[in-house]
Amino acid sequence: MNEVLPHLDELLFSSVEGVVVESVEVTDTAVRIEARTTAGLAVCPGCGCWSGRIHGSYLRFPHDLPTAGKLVVVSLRVRRFVCAEHCCPRKTFAEQVPGLTRRFGRRTERLRSTLVAVGLALAGRAGARMTGAFKIPVSRNTLLRLIVSLPDPAVAAPRVIGVDEYAQRKGRVYGTVLVDVETRRPVDLLPDREPDTLAAWLAERPGIEITCRDRATFFAEGATRGAPQALQVADRWHLWHNLGEAAEKCVYRHRGCLRPTPAQPAQPQDEAEPTASSPWPTGHRFAERTRAKHATIHALLAAGHSKRSVARQLGMTLNTILRFSRATTPEKMFTGQWQSRATRLDDYKPYLDQRWQEGCTNAWKLWEEIKEQGYPRGYASVRDYVSRTLRGKPQQSAPGHHPPAPSPAGASPTPTPYLKAIGSGSKPPCPTAPN
């Protein structure tokens, strides 16, 4: 259906000048709009001079926003002009319609701005799903390319800058990230962690008043040289980290002042926890599941249910119910691989037990200590032994006995700094907890 409607150009291209709509064709799936440009002059993108000499014309088919769920395609006839400047490297150039087309663009500007808004709000995959619901399906990569092509927003000069490192390749290549602490937005990325790079960046921004950083020496040197007028302070994470370490060391030093736990009354035999001699460690998920099954099966059998009835109720086979019913205790069901198997940790268990009784309850520190003694395995075995065996043993500390410091054996403990602001790169002496 071809119809020429009055004032159709004002209806379809109200914000665009120099475009006349000639016809509109509506089909079941799309709307095709035929239009042409009417501007008498065009500006050359090479030299910026205006030209009115027409060389020829051609058709462009930019996609527009959909209407009534139908795809809209604009058949726009644009002209190619001859540049009037002889020194211009461009002999001819195609005209662009401001607000409607751009060079090499396959979408109208209003469709492009809509896709950019969706991409900024939802990013790639979610934005692509949303554009499909709008009947303008594009891929997630298209949305990301549109976002990347946007010019960088104007950023005000930061007053409080945060400096930290980031990994381009973890353990090998690191860079520096700079964040505006007041707006919590990244400002820039530096390719390395060298003091000269950071100092050069800070020297170009004399308005920085506060530098928030960690205690790395290269950041301290770069901040001191690049922004000598700025106050250097520790960042929030390191403040909390140092406070936690200081509190831990203080508790270790005063562990002997804690009152002993009063003795607990003996539990009845039928409610007692599994003993340490049990082949199944307390807290192991397979062991606890087997104990629960054993208790449930024996409770149903004691209530008068038959073995077949119990098997139907619990969804188990009859042979499984028979094996559980013959076992008087859950430990008799143990036929696995834990029992009496020698490990490389056995030679170090007496030392771990002794250190546990002395008050060292950190599995990582225990692993570091036995590693210095020649333990060849990793941290996981020590962690499992501490969590499954030592956690259930009560600690016994003699009166007046002070447990060792948390630093490795043979090394003098270094006190951890409390909350403080850092000066220009120098570290003041840190207070220590009283003995």
C-alpha cells in the first residue's frame, strides 16, 4: 500500500531538517519509508568547506525504531557532492543528515541512542534479551561496541585519590588503579606499579589533597614525589586488617588471664557424643549421615515395623536394612578406608597436640611450624586434623603459663600497627600491647 500523506515528514522526522518523505509502504512484518534529502549545500568532512556541486546520488537503508511491533526501514536517497577546494584530498563526499544518519552508520541516530541506553542500563546479555522484546534484536557484542564507542564522560579533578594495585596477569604483571574516593569511581589505570609512573600522574593534578593507599614502598615513594602537598593515609581495608591482627596478638598475650572453663557434668551414656577412639571422626558428613540412618532404622524396628516395611518407608533396599539392623552400633558399619591407615602427618601429631595444649589454635601457623621441621605435605591435612580431632579436645594451660607469640618459632614477633595515618612515606613506630 503506497500512500502520500500530508505533513508526513513532520510526523516521522520532526527533529530532522532537510528530509522529505515521499511514500510509506506497510507490510505484515515491516514498514518501509522512502525519503530524500533537500539541503542545497553540504560541508566537506576533509577541509570543512561548503559545496553545492552535486556529483550523484545513492540509496541508504538505515534501520529505525520499530512501530506497532513492526520493523521500520528508511530508504533514504542521499547525494554525493564534489569538493570545491582543489587542495582537499577528498574529491567527492557524501552528505550526512544531522540527527538521522552518520558516516558508515546502518541505524538512525534515535535507534542508536535507544540501544546505547539499553546497553548502559543492562550491559551485554541482559540488554540483548531486552532489545529482542522491543523488536530490535541485536547481539550482546553490538551493545558493547556501542558503549565503547561513546566518548569518555567529563570527570572533575579528584580531591581524594585512592591508589591500589590490580593484576593483569596474577602473580606476574600488575598495574595501578586510581579511584576517586569521594565518588567511588575509577579515574585511571596505570600500566605498572613503578614510583615514576605514579609520580608523573600525580604531578599533572596539583589539586589532589589526600592520597589513600596501602603501605607498599613504591606507592609511598610515588605519592611523596608526585603530590608532596597531599596527606597520605591508610585505606579502610588495611586499617581493619591491622586492627584485627593487633587484637589477635593482644588476646594471645593475655590468654593466661582467662578463667578456666568449669567442668561440665557427665552426660548419660545413651546421650554421650561419639568418643575420640571411634573410627569415624565427629562432624564428618558421611559418618553423621550413617549414624542418623542407624538411629532411624532401629527406632522403626523397635516400634514394631517389619524390615520390609522399614525399607519401603525409607526408600532403601532390604539388604541395606538387614545390614543396619545387625549392627548394634553405627561404628560397626565402618568398612571403609579410614581405619588404621598411616599418614605422613602421624610423626608430627604429638607436636601438634603439644602446641594445641599450649594455646596455638591456628591451623595455618601449626602447618608453617611443622613445615619448617620437614613436613612435606600441604595445609589441607593439618586443617582436617585440627578441625576433626583437636577441636574436640579441651585445652589445658598451667597457671602462669604464657603461650608463645603467633610469629614463627625462632623469629622475634613484630608488632602490628594500630589505626593511624601515614605521613609522607615513613612508618612511625607502632605501639605494642602491654604484657
